Amino acid sequence: MDTIKSLIKSHKMIPHPEGGHYVEVYKNKDVSHIYYLLEKGQYSHWHRIKKNETIHFYTGSPLRIYTSKNGEEYEINEIGSKNRFIHSVESNIWFSLETTGLFSLIGCTVAPAFEFEDLEIAPKNWKPTKFKGYL
């Protein structure tokens, strides 16, 4: 069994509405944490949440994190390379994720705890107006 299938199976991951696979590993009212896996050709659709999120790199290829504060300009950050293994996204900032290789396994910590009603997924094919990425 290849690494990707093994990770999905061993952690009992399920498809995430943004794309990729995830499993919630911890949650109380103050904080929540998931494992999240993106494969080559997948991306986390542009979305924003009403709470701060910290993304942790675990294994696989480096992960690109695209953020946009205003829906026009965007920034790119990468974790899993150059000794960068964590990145935080402030509440209500649009963001999207993409692996740079075969897969990226990351963790996402949200405080206070994530609730799906806090999630806003952008309309299909939406992207910041100046974005020149994967879409």
C-alpha cells in the first residue's frame, strides 16, 4: 500500500469539503486540531474562517499557502522547506493550500475551536483577481 493510501486508512481520514482528506484528532471549546492531507493535483479551495488557524507541516512535500486579505493581491508562504514548519492565518483572510509534490500531510489548529458554520468556501472558480496559481 502506498504512503498516501496508508495515511488515509490508518488515520481514518474522510474527504474534506475544501478538497483533500482530513480527520479531527482533538477538540474542546477552546481549540481544535485536524490532520489534513493533500495529494498532487488537489488543492484546498479558497476559503476563510472566522477564527485564527495555525498550519503545521508533518511530512511529504512542502506545502504552499496562498493568502489574500482583499480578494485582489495575494501572498505565497511555504512550509516544509527552508526550516519553516508552521504558518498562521488570521481570521477572515482568504486562503488556499497546494502541495508542491506527491502529497503533504499537515495539521491545522483553530482557536477557539473550529465549527463548520465558521467556514466560508468561495464560489467555484473564485480566486483573487491577481492570482496566477493553479486555477
